[in-house]
Amino acid sequence: MLERIREHASERPDAIALRDELGTLSYAELPGEIEHLTDTLAGERVGLLLDNGNHWACLDLALLHRQAVCVPMPTFFTDEQLLHLVRDAGLDTVYTDNPERMDALPGSAHQGHLWIAGRRVDAFRIPGQASGNGKADGTAKVTYTSGTTGQPKGVRLSEAAMLTVTRSLCDAIHANASDRSLSLLPLSILLGNIAGLYAPLMVGATANIPSLAASGIDGSSGLRIERLFETLNRTAPTTTVLVPQLLKALLGGIGAGLGVPDSLRFIAVGGAPVPESMLHAARLFGLPVFQGYGLSEACSVASLNLPGRERSGSVGQPLPHARIRIADDGEVMVAGTLFQGYLGVQDEPHRAEWPTGDLGYLDEDGYLFLTGRKKTVYATAFGRNLAPEWVESLLTGHPHIAQAVVYGEGRPFNIAILHGRPGIAAEHLNQAVAAINEQLPDYARIGAWIQAEHAFSPGNGLANTSGCPRREAIARLYHPHIERLYEETHAVL
């Protein structure tokens, strides 16, 4: 990566490499900043507890060049999750722009601070953690995914794998030096790291990486829509990556009269199922939105719809670095560029392909269609099998419904837990459910629903890092309400 940055510095020294709300770093300036930090930083297994910004990028690139293990620490993790990450990853050093978070974790010792790209970054030492040779096993980065249950798991990635996926993505979307990417996802998430930082730097483009607050994103689920549109219009990006909730907010803002720059040529959306109605609305607004699919174990993006190569309802064809097949039971299997295993799992067998846990099929042209999760398909009391993601996708495609989770295993009817859009009353949610039920066969309809008290987010443990609801956690929280509804409700389907 540093070699590529130096090449761009030689060819276009004044071109902007990194930009946040505090300033810029040109391609001529960036190599020196990376090399200075390479000589300055301590630690072999290093955590980054930072907001988006030029300082995040410089630290990440310096650790990559220094061949230390970099462990991004999502700021939306709870203190309990952060403590688990620190211990599980064996971190010996953490750099943070929020020292209060580290002060709250037992066992960390403040070691001073440094200034990076205009921001103060505090260093913390973790006494007693084994450092040793950070890359003895070839691991360059450990990305933590909260998954669906339990504590976050560390996914080990090599530098070669990350750069292979980066090149593959750049080639697929025809990334070039005139591009301006905008990061609206945390850089601590692998998709944000690769698409928002590595990809633009690989081709000599500009990576706009403002703090999430500057982009209107508050924590894991809050959003100030006016500020989001201000950022879009100020940076005039050509490319960006969204999760479905951000796309829904973008469509809502456009519907309310807010404008987006005409510079956008490619908007990737992924991380969770995207309702077809939302993609249709994006096309009506003229937005170049393309749905993709990936997972941390496959080093982020595995398939993607592309201009001139897209199919409605699919998540695209596999990118050149990935191979996808469907197992006999319908599970999506991914091969090609994969992770090195989970952190802390001893003697893990080498896998030539990875079972994703997703169900789907490939059409005659190799486009991948997802139909649900292998572990979430259930049978109703009448013996009908149902993939709840199908119903949830229709529900969240309705403008009144922000999030939805559907249950009904072994039950006579299905129950949905719904989180409405801001200002939406219960009667409007009821109308939305009735409208969706009209589109469903009887066994898939919603017989009763519960209005969620709060949004499902990583911060409250009700969603994973990609924003997908954690079904078991939500079921535990709302168990008394669910049981009461089944006892009291005679559903009309």
C-alpha cells in the first residue's frame, strides 16, 4: 500500500489523498506521515479506538507498514465488549481519541499522547498482555464481528487478502484517480476500511473520511439527516457505501426536498438485506445504487451488482477474487480470498471454502440471490417453512417501518417486533402491517406485532456491527410480550 501511495506522490504530488473536517493530506505529504508514525508507534498488537478521520487512516497505514497487528475497536461496542476485545486480542497498546473510554476499562495505563493530522491521540499500555512477534502467523488485521449471539469474534486477515479484495473491488467499479470516495461507515468496520480507505488510495483518488458526527451519524443508530446531506453536497463524492438504513434515510431526505450532488456515480449498499422496494425507489430518484454481498470471513465484499451487469433482486455476480457455489442444502459457500481463521481457535482446520450460513441460489448467469439464513428458517405450527428475512424485507421496505424482526417457530401465526420511523404512530404501523399482509400468503402473514421501545443497534446489543438484528437477544428482551400475545391473540390471517 505504501508503495502505491509513493507512486501517486511521484505522479501527482499535490493531489489530495485524505480529507476530513479538520484538513487534508496530499499524496506528497502522506508517505512522510506514515513513515514518521512507523518509527514513533509502540506495540505489536495495537488497538485503534478512534472516530473516523485522517488520524485513523495514518495510524492504520503506519501499523500496516510496520507489520504490527492492527485491531480496530468499534466505538459503538459496549465497555464489556471492548474489554473482551482487549483481552481476546492480547492487545499491548491502544491508541484512542476518547481516553475516557479506556480509563473506564480495568488494566489500562495511560502512556502519554501524540498529535496526528490535527487531532490529539492518547496512548494506553495494557500491562501483562503478551506482545511477541505480532505477525508470526501472517495476521495483519483482526476485525471483530459481533455476529448474532455472544461476544464479538476476532477474524484474522492477512495483508495480501485485504489488498487482493481491494484491487478486485477497484477493478470492478472502475475506480480511478479522479474519484472522491466518502466514508459514511465506521472505518473500524472491514467494509468501511477497505472501500472507504484502501480502495481510493490504491488508485490515487481522494478518501473523504470525516468524523461520523460531522456526517450526522450519532452512535450506532442515530442520524441527523440535514447534516448528512450537507456532507454529501460539501464533499461531492463520486462513490460511497451505505447500509440499508442509511439508504432509507437518504431516500427519505430526497423525498422531503433535500438535494444530492450529481457527482455520484456508484453507491454500494450492503451489510444487511435490502428491500427491493427501496432499490426501486432509489432508481426512480436516479441514484446509482448497486446491492452487494460479503462477510468478514471472505475479507468483505464477495459479490456485487455493477453498471450494465445487474439483476433485480440479486446481490450480483461474484467478484474476480471470489468463487461462490450453492451446497445441496441451499447454503451459500464462498471460496477464493478467505480469512485465516478466528482468533483464539486452536488447530482450526484449513477450509478451501467457507459456509456462510446464508441460503440462496445462483441463476443461469451466475447472479446470487439470497433467500434467508440457514439457522433462522422455521416451521409454523401448520408445518409450513418460512424464512423470516423475506417477510422482514417487505416490512422494512414500507416507509413507516425502520426495523422488523419476525418470529413464529411452531406457532399458529407470526409475530413481528417493529421499530417505526420517527414520528410514526402505532395506527400507522398497523396500517403498514395490513398492507404488507396483503402481499403475503396466509402462512407468512403477521398475526400480531409489538412496537419496539428502542432501535435495534450494536450499542444496546440488539444488532450486530452490520446493523442486522440479533434475533435471540431481541427474543429474550421481548419474551414476556411475545408469550402474552400468543396467549391473548386470535390472529386474523
